[in-house]
Amino acid sequence: MNIILKDVGNGLYEISTSCAFFILFRIEEHLPVGEVVGAHLEIACCATECQTLSLSIDFTCQIVEINQTFIDYTRATDGKDLDNDTYKHTDWIYRVRKVSYKENKHDYFAEHKQYDTTPTTILHNTWYNYLKPYLSELGYFTPYLPLEVYVRNFQVAGKPIKNREAIVSFEYYPKYHNVDNTEKWVLAEKHKKLAYLYAPYDIETVTFNEKLLIEAQYNPQPNGWILMNCKEDFILKIERKIHYYVEGWHWYKIENDFIRVGLNTKQEYICAHLPCYPQMFAPVGKILKEQVGEYVPLAEFDIAGPMMVWLDVLFDMEVVEINPRIWHEAQMYQPCELLEKDCFGEGWLFVVKPLNPEKTRKMFTEWYEKGWFA
């Protein structure tokens, strides 16, 4: 999508998009004021006469203002008359401010360490540093405190931890100069504060910074306080929770020795051309083997667009179960509402057994390293 970014001063940028080459243009969904959005993540979803498009920019930002009247106008008119005295094709949609970050040494993300210090956001005072697509360091930072604070009494919340829920609580006390040791610990007990770290995504595992644990064990300050640089020392290392592996418009869910397979109707191309019409499927007991460079079908669908959608065989498998709510005579060649509404749940398609489990496990490990999961 053609994004126009305009620097309007005072650290603010206006985001707009040239929609002149579309017959119809409508802003379907958008994030609210105050939301902090990572680089390349969707800020708004726009619909045209032929497809659904995502609006995103290449740096982490916080939304400070929304042009709601322009958005409402596109929804009311489908953008049929944007070049008038009131609105133009290039009218701004958002005003955002850039959230400071260090350049990432990895290719997966545009930001290395993101400091989120705005009280209106749910990740208030939590910074996170992406190590890999599934692994991050999490720390505590606020510009209203000195860089060094004393911390203690870490308490991890119950699992599983969902996106934006509190992961860990702890007490902190700022390190002030020109205060003698006796008075310092009296003040610490009197003015200690409780803080939380919040999850930037669903979390699978949580581990503490070993440096902090060692300091707490072998060199604790009086009353269990540990000295921490809140801008540099991370507190937790967190691992993203895997629900599904996603490749193209396939999704896979590992269930012990079997794999549940489905069609991702949330994928941009399919979503823009719904509904789906089931047309062909492999029956129970069918043995299917991957053929490098050749298409081996597991299922085929027609959609309201210019081409078919298919699930091809990416590893050797045996079909052990099919979803009877999808694959039955009355549903074939008819619009499938279940696939559209619940493709990751009741709209699953197959349960298969991999014939070469070790090779299949290696394939999913490679996808994991690439971040192909949800």
C-alpha cells in the first residue's frame, strides 16, 4: 500500500495513503489513540473494490490523534468522491509520534530495544528487546526515576500469560545520592513502590536474569534489595507461546503424535475473496508424500476471486481424520460459513500422522526460527 509519511514538527508525523487509483476506498478498522504500534505492524485495515489492505509504517510509533471525520466519510461514501472541497485522496489518517529505539542487529525487527514510557498505554514502563522472533528480554524503565534503582521481591503471575497481562511484580526504590546508608534503608521501607512488567505477546516460558539472581544470592543489599540499572538490565527473558505454525494459507497444530491441519481464512488474499467453496479433499487412510517441485493436493477450494486456493502436501503424511462439518456432500461446492468464522477452531480440516516425524519436527523448528507461527 502506498503510504505517505509527513514530518509536521515537534516529533509528530502524519500518515496518509494515496487511494486515488482505487474506485472504492474505505477504512474498515483502526487502532485507538494512545496505542503503541511496532514497526511494520498493522495500524489500520482498508478495503477497496478488490482487496483488503494493511496500513503500517517502518518505525515504532504511538498514535496521538485520529482523523475520525475523514474515516467516517470513507465509511459512509466508500470513498467515491474524495476529491472535493472537504476531503482529498491524500488527507491524513493518523498523527503519530516516534517511539525511541536502538537499531536492531537482527533482521527480523526494525527496533532493538523499545522503551514504552507513556502512562496511557497498557505496557507502561515496560521495555522489551527482541532477540529472536520468539524470544525477548523484558525490563523496567521510566524517565521519572534515576537510572539506578533498588529492586526486590519479584513475584511471577500465574501461567499461561496472555498479551498485555502483568507477568511479574516487584518493589523498587530509587538510588539517591548524598543520603547515608542508615537513612537510605529507612526511606526505602517508607517509600518503596510496587511495579509491574507487562507481556508484549502471549508467553510460553519466563526466566529471570541470572545476573540479578546471583547478586541477590551472594551480594544482597540490606533487607534483600538489589541494585539495578533500569535502562540496561533486563529482568525477565520471555518466550512467545506457539498456538499454530503458519505457512502461506496453511496452519498446523501439533497434537502429540498427530498434526491438525487447517486453512487460514484470515490470510490477506483469502480474506479479501471470501466465501470459500470446498471442492476436493483427501479421504481418511490416504497416504500422501511430498514431491519436491511438484504440487501434491491435500484439499482444494474455490473462492470469490480469480484463482483456486489449495492445501498442498509439505511433508509425508497419512490422513487419519477429516472434519465431517466441512467434508460432507451437502457442503461441497457451497459457501462454507464455518471456515470463514472459525478457521482456527471448529473449522479445522484434517488430522494427519507424519510418516517421518523427525524430518517433520525439523521443518517446524526451521519455521519457528523464522517466526512462522501465531
